[in-house]
Amino acid sequence: MKAKKTKGFKKNLSFYRINFSFQPPYQLVFDGNFIKQMLDHNVDLDKQLFKYTKAKIWKHTTLCVLRELTSLQHLFPRVFKYAQGLSKINCKHIDGVSPAECLIDIVQPKPEFGGINNFFWICTQDDELRSNLLQIDHVPVCYLFQNNLFEMAEPSKTCKMNIKSLKEIKYLPNEKEKLIILPIQKEIKKLQAEKRMEKERKLAKELAIKIKKPAKGPNPLSIKKKIQKLNKTINKRRHKIKNKKTRRLNKQSVNNEIIEQNS
Ligand SMILES: [Zn+2]
């Protein structure tokens, strides 16, 4: 049977690696329902992830998740036992909060620690929690797709837009660079304008020459033919007139002879 492929794990992981500096060994944090799904479908997560990342993973849960699983251990003993064996993140929720609240809180950037100070992948089968986590730009959100395939959710549109804006700002010149760049830009614009004007002047000059140049006359050979044709017609007409005159003169001379004889 052909192995199923994940939809976009590698692409999404590259996004987080490039834009948020995620590096191996990767830190995965599980909630109860992810652990249950993983155990129910005998998912070998280490094997799957090594195949995709060629890197080691560290598996964690939080004290709040464990607290909830402790209260449910009679229903899900395997899940509780598995969670007990994981490393526990000290979320510092002394009174305990829901697993969803806890997981959202541990990935929040902490200004007192200089902003983003964790590189957790949060693994959950809870749709609502996944969509809430995706609103925090730097958090890879993972789940099991088609029951047993490990998948990383596509970063949100807002996250992608924020990254794009940050990159644009990054490549804008600072005040010092502006002082150097602006005069150069002005000089380039000036040179470009001069070049354009020179081109236009050259074009105008060429056009003026073309207008002054007389238009080409008709083919002299065709004129010659026309003249020959006209001469022929004129000659024909002359010949006709000459013949008419001769005939009239001849008639007159005959009449004169008759008159002379009668007289
Ligand atoms: Zn907690």
C-alpha cells in the first residue's frame, strides 16, 4: 500500500524555520486529546517526524494538562500514564486553568524575557484551540490528519501578511542610508531625464528631415509611355484633319472646272 503523504508539513515547517528561527531539536507540547488520538491509532511520532525533519524531537505537556488528565485517569488510564512520562512545562498556573488556556498562555511572547522566548509546537486535536493558537503568529500548530498523519497547520493569512510587511520594512533604508541614497537617486533621475530629452530631440530632427524631403515622383518610364500614347493620338487627329482638308480642296477644284466649262 502506498504511504499517505501529509498536505504541507515541510512547507509550513520551512515557513516557521525561516521567519521565526525554529531549530531542532523541536519542542512538541501535547494536550490530552492529541495523546489519546496518537495512542488509539498507534502513531509512531518519532519515526514520522524523523522521516520529515531528520531531527530529534522533545515531547512535553504542561502541569495544567496533567492535572486535567489526573482527574480523568479512571476514563483514560493509558493517556494519563503516557502524559505522566512526558517532561512537564512549569506553566506557573498555581491554581490551575483549562488546558486550552494554559497552552495559549505558555506560547504568548513575554516582554520581560525579550518577546518570543519559546519555540513550542502545540499539538492538539481541538479545532477551536487550533484556530485560537493560529492567531498568535509564531506558533506552529500541529494535529493528526486522517487519524494518524502528523500535520502542521498552514500559518494564518494575518501571520503571512505581517511577515511580508516586516520584510518590506527591513529592506527600507534608515535615516543614515537615506542621506547617501537620496542624492544618488536625484542624479540618476536627472541623467535619465536628459537621456530621454536627447532621444526626443533626435527623433524630432529625423522627422523634420523626412518632411522636407520631396515626395517621390511617378516612374519616368510610365510617363514616357503616356507621352508616346498622347503623341500617337495627336498624330492620328492631325492625319484625319489633313485628309478632310485634301478632300474638300479636291471637291472645290472639280466644281471650279465644271463652272469654267459651262461658262
Ligand atoms: Zn498551566
